[in-house]
Amino acid sequence: MTQQSIQESHAETAYELAAPEPELPAGHAARVLSRRVGNVAVGLIFPAALLLAWSFAAQRELVPPQILPAPGLVWQTLTELASSGDLHTNILISLERVFGGFAAGGAAGLVLGIAMGLSRRIEDYLHPFFRAVAQVPVLGWLPLLMMLVGIGEALKLIIIATASLVPVALNTLQGIKGVPRSYIEVARVFRFSHAALLRKVVLPAAVPSIAVGIRYGLTQAWLSLVTVELLASSEGVGFLIVWGRQLFQLDVVLAAILVVGILGLALDKGLALIEARLLRWRRAAL
């Protein structure tokens, strides 16, 4: 091979390395958007069919209006609650409760889950207790806690914190125990300290399981909040359901139920977006 051909070969190789990555086809974004819109449309089929059946039953009075108010009346009630400020006030109270209880329970669950994952002895002591607590529904704790702390804000925060603590702790434990052994061995070769091992290896590898626990913990916190507000509260979106039932205004009940469902879905979707970003960062880091 001549000197000139060698230089040409090196030039071609350098050009290939410097060349930008091929761009995605112009229609790729359109196809992704179309697929997402299609998924959303499919997800709306059942709610739309349910709304049509509800409207038909209300219009034909197949069910008495006192039992099943028309969708238009429920929407009107919802807008009236919003314009009067009652809806916003009760939503803010409920969100403050759920975030306060979830922050306390989630933080405690994260710490206890890490402790159980790093220490076999701590796991032997605490894991059976967490399994037992997980089998007791929220309603089972209410009578005992009412006798101990009354029916004030402390009751609601304890119930919400307990409901979120268990799934966060158990999923954190599962994530740490699932860290590949090879990761630990490589870290020991580089002589990582215990803090560095936890911060740079164990926790990043356990992020998917921890994220699932946090998401499930927030879901349980929201469900527990609504339950405790139904039984022991004079404020909040759960109380709106009780208030409507006491006045026998089913439109208020259905409007409050709609708000509970929308808020719960919004919280879950928000955490799902955060989880996706965390997992993207983890893949990039690894």
C-alpha cells in the first residue's frame, strides 16, 4: 500500500468518526405522536362509553334523579363549588395533609429500607413486622389511633405516614437486595468506603425499585387520606363526599368523587414522569 493510499484511508476513517450521527427520519416524530394520540384515544373509549350510558340513563330516568343525577347537573355543581372557593380550599387542605404524611412516612420508609437492605440483623428484626403491618388495612388502625390521639390532624398524618411507609420500605429493601453482586465486587476492588459504596453503587442500582415504592406509597397515602377524611374530618375532598351524602345531594357526592379520581390520577402521572427522568439519568450514568 502506497503512502498516498494510507493517507486517504486515514482521512476516510477520520471523516467517519467526525461525521454526525444520522438524524431520525422526518416522519418518525409524527409516527411517535400519532401512536401516543392513539393510546390516549383507546384509553378514553371506556370513560366515554360510561358517560354516554350515564347520560342515557339520566335522560330516560331509568334511575330516579335523586339517585343518579344527570352529568350536566354534576358538572354544574362542580363549577359552583369551584367558583365559591369551597373546592379549592378543601383540595389544598387534602394536598397539604397527603404531602405532609407522605414526606414523613416516605422518608422513614426509605431509611428503614436501606437499613434492612444493608444489615441482615436489622432485616430479621424488622421485616416480619413490616409484613404484618402491610396486612392490616387503614380502617383497622382507626379505632386504636382515635383513642390515642383523637380525631385531629395528628390522626390523619399518622394514618397517611403509615400507609406510605410500608411500600417504600419494602421496595427499597427489595431494590438493595437486588443489586448485582458484581457491582459490589468492582467497588471493593476500587476500595470504596461504605458511604461511597452506598452513594455511587447501591442506591443508583436500586433506583427502579425505590421509584416503584415511592409511587405506590403516594398512591396508598392518597387512598388513606380519602378514607380518613370520610370517617374523621370536617374538611378536605373526602369530607365533601360525606357532606353531600348527609344532605342527600348526590350531585355533590359525584362531583367530589370525580375530583378525588382526577387528583389521584394527576399525582400518579406526575410521579411517573419523575420516575422516567430518574431512570433515564440512571441509564446515562451507567
